[in-house]
Amino acid sequence: MLKKSDKPKAEKKNKLISVTTVSSITVGIIIILIGMVYYTHTISELGISDPAQEREYGYHYAIISEEADATFWDAIYQGALEKGKEQNAYVEKIGSNLSITYSLEDLMRIAIASKVDGIILEPNGNEDIAGLIDEADQAGIPVVTVLRDVTGSKRISYVGINSYTLGQTYAKEVLDVVKEGKKNVTVLLNEDTADTSQKEIYTSILGEISGMNITVKSEIINTKSAFSSEEDIRNLIMDNKNSPDLLVCLTAVDTICAYQAVVDYNKVGNIDIVGYYDSDIILRAIEKNIVHSTLTIDANQMGENCVEALTEYREKNNVSDFYSVDNNVINKDNVSNYMKNSADSGEEQ
């Protein structure tokens, strides 16, 4: 039996035990929550889908590109992801944010081995890719190519831009600059001989401005890295004998490299730029009158069309051979609207 003097001590001890127990439970719950958040984050970072999440969908599609972490490709992925939710399909970005770099061919093999229900692929021009597309088709996995096509392969559809129409749009922008008295135009092409779309754009530009007092030529740019592109463009604008009045860029990387080179080497006002894509840096360059204009395509629509093509094929065994994506021109007249939309999107995120 407790003495009267021992009773407060016992109550104090019991209270301390209760507080300790509650604290331990609280800490345990916090640790579990942190563990769940870490697991979800890790799964997302590795580009691996949560099996529990996959079971909620009827289809599992893989999206593959060597530029998976680029801003433009993230926009394509977001468009595909949202469209997939509407069509009972989970879209997984394979190869994103990995510590180990896998080749496009390896990522295709991973997708085929995973027995996904469809693959969205940006080809890189390597011959092995055509064989892997056919291998996927043999395994019952439809493949949609995006941005670049692999003609002769068993892909079910190509989602991209109409190169001829895009060339016509570029030509109109070139003529706008020519009105200001600039006559020497250089179109930057990448070194991938398997990619015919840029050549088609260039041919379309030539066709639109033929017979005019304009000198148009093409230059092959090394695309192995942003540094190699930057070096080639720098050498081009520093060539005092053949320096261009206007650079026409067909990729976002070349546009940014051209913009930076023109600024770094004090060529602002001497060399104009017609670019590609609507990243923040390009929009700001238009606002500052350093870039004349840029052409952009609806990346979200591109992702949506890819999912649409796969689901159409899976459910109806029917699909269009080509899905064309809209393109728009951004210049000093409408750039403020695009910048506002970009800022609004950032706030929502």
C-alpha cells in the first residue's frame, strides 16, 4: 500500500509514462509519413511506377526519349499523363532522373520486357531503333513515334508537325526580317542525316522565298551536346567575311545558343534570330528585341495525341497514320500574353 507521501510521486510517474507513450506514438506516425513521402518521391525520381497505382488503370503506356528531362519533353509527358487519366491509361516516363544513363535502345528493351500496353517514342535515328519497334510490334505492343518518324518500321502512327507547313511559317518570319534590309539568311540544321524533317523545312523555306533578292544557305551544327552547338554557332557569327544577318533555328537548344552568342559577342542589332520553342529565356529575348520571333508547337497536344493514338488502336484496332500538331508564332506583338500565361502556370504549380 502506498504511503500518502508516495501517491503524488506515483501519479507523476504515471503521467510521465503516458506522455512518453503518446510522444513515441506521435514520432512513429511522423516517421511512417516521412517514409511514405520518401518512397513516393523515390519511385517518381527513378521513373518507376507504383504497382498499386497501375492497378487502377486498364492500360500501361511507356514514354521514352533521350531528352526525357528537358522542359519541352516534360510538357509532352504532362499532356500524355492527363489524357491517359481520361482514357483509363497510366503513362510512365521511363529513364527520367536516373543516376545511370541508359541508351534509347536499352530503354526500349526495358519497356518491351515490362510488357507495357503501348510505347510513345522519340527516335534518335539509330538503325537499331527500327528493329526494336518491330520487336515491340511482334510482342503485341503498339509504338507511336513522336517528333521524328521511323519510316518503314511497324510503328502504328506518327505524331508531329507538318514540315512543309512549318517551313512556310518560317519563310514568312524570314520575309519580315528581310523587310528591315537584312539579306543573308543562314538556316541551322542538325547533323543527323536520318532526320529528314529539318531538310523538308529548309526546302519549304527555299520554295517560299525563291526569286527574291535573298541569300539563303544552311549550316550543319554539331548536336552531340549544347557545348558543341554553342561552339559551332559562335564560330559562325564571328566569321567576319560571311557573318549572317539572320539565323533561323529549328531547335530550342540552337535558339538559346544563338541568343547567348549574339549577346556575348555584341552582335545584338547586327544579327537577328528566328527561333523555335517558347521557354522563358526565349520569351524574354523576344521581349528585349534580341530574338525577332519564335515558332512553337503545342507540346501538351502532342502528348495527348500520342495517348489518343494508342488507345484508339488498343480498343478499336484503328488509328490514323499521322497526327499533326498545331504551331504558333510568338513575336513582340503577342509575347506578353505568352509570358503572362507562363507565369500563371508557374503559380498554379
